[in-house]
Amino acid sequence: MTVSPDVPRSAYEQVADDLRRQIAAGALKAGQRLDANAKLAVRYGVATMTVRHALDVLREEGLIVSQQGRGTFVASDPPELETSEGDAQMTDELSEIKAALELINSRLDRIEGQVRARP
């Protein structure tokens, strides 16, 4: 996942949201070491400072812990992350909108190709 400038949330919030989702889904397990900040920055396409800010947010939420000289880890007993029904509905709606936009873009590309091909 790379950070999108089209999303109304800041880059650090998008990074924090993605890591939070991975923790909630169990993709990142309790006690698991996170990649180094520089590697996370490359993965998300952001500056290292943006990653640090995102990790600060997660640290304040009690989802991760940092150990000097060892790294950053998913908390061994992270607080329960709740996903409300409204969040799930919003995610579904965003997925539908994204699919509709992809369809519109493909139609526009096809029409543009037809117009350019005319003599």
C-alpha cells in the first residue's frame, strides 16, 4: 500500500491506519517486530519522518512499543480494536466508488482512443 494524495487524510494518518488494520486483522501479531522506519518509508512511499509520526500515534494508542536499540514491536497485549458497523459500511461504499471510477476511467480511455484514431 502506498500513501495516496487523493485521500483526504494526511500521509502519516494513512500509514497509521494501514498498520492499525494489519494489527487488528492479525497480519501483524503481538510481539512481532516491525520493519525499520526506512523500509516502511519506502513501502509506503513517504519520508521517514512521516513513518515516525505514524508510529508515534500507534505508540500513544498502546498498539506498539519501541525498545532502544532493538526496534519497534506490536504490543504483547494491544488494546482491542473495534471496527464499527459504520466503518465497515463506509469501507464497502468506498470500494464501490473505486470500482465505479475504474469503470469510468476505462470508458474514457476507450473513447479517447477512438477519437484519436479518427482521420
